[in-house]
Amino acid sequence: MLTLFSLLTALPAVLALHLLEPQLVLPAFSALLFVEAAFAAIAARLIHSADRPDDITLWDLAGGFTLIGCAAAMFGEPDQAALFLTEQGSSQPASSP
């Protein structure tokens, strides 16, 4: 499970570095980590496993994703996040009447 979440984090992050402008990478990475934290929390809620203190659980992964997502959001500037959301909204084709 840890390998799956690692791949789901690393692949989009590498793609974001190559496809997005440098100032948009941190807001995009932050949003990605919050989405992954939500998926990990939902999976942890649905999958009940025996809790042993020496194992890493899905709750631990959700907390780690949230912590790193908050750090990425803090290092990014607010105007960068607004620019990221503006670009995402304008990339959709306009519908004709």
C-alpha cells in the first residue's frame, strides 16, 4: 500500500515539474497531497485491519500526506495558488449557445 501511494505521489509530481510553470508546482503538489490524504483516510475507514504499534497504517499515510500538503501550501505564495486555479478554470473550452 505504501508503494502504491508513493507512486501516486511521485509520478504526478514529476509530471507537474515538467508541464507546469515553476511558480505553479507547489500549489498543484499541495492539492495533489490533500486529495491523496482524503483517499487514504477513506481507505483507512473502509479497511479495518488489526492495529499493531509497529506497523504503518493508512491513517499514518493520511496524516503524512496532509502534513506535507500543508507544508507545500505554506511555502507557496497565495497569488501562485490563485494563478493555478485561474489557469485550471480557463483551460476548459467555452460552450457555445
